[in-house]
Amino acid sequence: MIDIKRFAINMLQENCYVVSDETKECVIIDCGAFYDEDKEAIKTYIQAKDLKPVHLLVTHGHLDHNFGNEFIFKTYGLKPEVSERDEKTMLNAKGQAAHFFDMELPIEMPDAGRLLEENDVVTFGSHTFKVLETPGHSKGSICFYCEQEKTLFSGDTLFRFSIGRTDLTGGSMMMIIQSLRFLAQLPDDTNVYPGHGPETTIGDEVAHNPYMDR
């Protein structure tokens, strides 16, 4: 059984997840912690639960999902694990900050620790995540799927009754529709934890999301 803690953080209310099991090992997914209170909330939770972070996972390279990578690296020694197709985007954090937020980013982005591809496996405790390539929001967008728990972390590919934007560099409406059709093949009772907004299920999305069809 996994325990999932969601933190809605930074100026865009991005969802960072800390996922753990009975072994106390945990993974951190999309650490967009920008403000000091964001970082403190995550650190306090991990300490209170006596967890041991073993992976920092990244669904895509956009800055709002990666603000906290330096914080995680300095605190726990973990480098971000990201798709090779989004590695350059992630590492261009200062360029993204200037372009999208008109700000000078006061952090240094750590290098990628592992470049992920379709069907790669990430292990922690007694659980495994399978990497699913779901391009469209960005070239290297990926999801993390835990089949044994029927749980999907979808990044900005799939939201509750909506999808991520495709008008940024590397985005493609055609590709995201193909990715959504791929995700629609997962069991209806798969719980979906997106990069922004509330959780949902594959069944609800197939039934109600106008972009998702089998």
C-alpha cells in the first residue's frame, strides 16, 4: 500500500507528490517548491514520517515542476530523473524563468541523475513505477504508473476533465491526443494524480473528458 501526500506549491499551484510505502522509502515527484514555505512543508512532512527519499522524478522539463530540484539535491543528494527529450528544457531553467516569469532565477539546476525512457522501471521500497512516454505537452512528457496500486502520476498530460497546453515549444495537439488514447487503455479504476488540480480516474476521464476517447 502506498501513501500519497500532495503539496500544491509555487505561484502556479503545481502538484508535488511524496509517495511512500511501509518500508519508509519514498519518491518525490515534480518538486516545484519555490517559496521557503513550500520547501519547509515538504521537508517537515518527510521528517515527521521518518521517510527516506530515494528518487526525484520529473514528468517534464517545465520550470514550475522543477523549481525545487536544487533544494532536493542539497537536502537529500538526489538528482532529477527525467526523459532525455526534456533534459535540455529542464536544464534551461534560467532561460525559462526569464521568458515565462520575467525573473532571474536564484538557483542552479542540478544535472539529470538518470534519463528515462518508455518501460523503464523505478523502484522504491516494495513498489515499482513504470515509465510511460506521453508526449504532447512537451516532447519528453512522461507518466509514472504503479500497476499494483492502480495509480498514475500524469504530470501535465492529463488533468481532471482537461489536458495540458500544447502551444509551448515542443508541444503538439496531435501527439497529446495519441498519448491520451494510450492512457485510456489503462483500467477504469486507475487513480490519476495530475500536475495541477484535483485527482481523477481513467474511467471518469474517458466518460467526461472531451479530449480522451477509446
